[in-house]
Amino acid sequence: MNTQATSPRIIVGVDGSEYSSNALRLARRVADSFDAPLEAITCIGTPDFYIASHLDLGYEKFTQQLEETAARLADEALDRAFGEDRPARLGVTVKFGSPAKVLVEESRDAQLLVIGRHGGGGFLSQAIGSVGRACAAHSHCPVLLVDQANSTESAPG
């Protein structure tokens, strides 16, 4: 009798930036080590969705365009991270809502949340961005913040 359960997924917050690509590369290494599925989650921020939900019925195309754009940005980050060598157990999800809120909720059934460490700009040049800070404070699983300079693998190609 096999009592070994499949490891819960490793989730990665993807916003299309190079930070996302670095986070994806590191998350893949962790997922491979734990034989866990990897899921890239990209979010369409609440203000964008809120505006789209209040447009006339003829504007559902706008919501679809937001979703397509978010998926394209995630796909570009995946291409930068993996090229043609994408992980076999990779899922990609587009969610509507605040990135921090969505990622914290998704962390309920994950063993690790990996996100790029934005920051260094904005208000008082914070070391990490608001999403990273919220996830580190409220996630239901461990959070790994990946810095731009800490990429342990070079981009494909």
C-alpha cells in the first residue's frame, strides 16, 4: 500500500516582470526537489476588474482583453524563465483580484509561495514591495522572496 501522497503544489506569483522569471526558475528547482506541481498565478488587479464590471454589456470584450493581456504577460515571463523547456507539471492561472489577496488565499493549499522581491522604489524606497510584504505577513505557507540579483540560473538561450 502506497501511503505517500502527492506533494502540495508550489505556487509562484507572476506579474510579467523579470522578477517573475527569476521566481519561476527558483520555484521550478524547489518543485523538482519536492516532486511537486508548479502553478504560476497572475492577477488582474481589482481596480481593473472593478472598472470593467461596471461598463455596459457591450464591454465584456474589455474584461476579456484584460485576461488575455495578463495571460500574455505570464507567458512572456514563462518564456524568459524556461524557454522551450517548461516543466511538465506546470499550471498557469489568471485570477481577478488584488494580487496580495489572491496569493494569500491560494497559499492555503500550497507548500510554498514564491514571488519576486520588488521594491527599492516607491514610498521610502522599501526593500520589498507591498505584495511581498502582505504575502510574507499573511500567507498560510512559507514564502520565498526572490531578488533580481539572486538568480541562480541564467535565462535560456
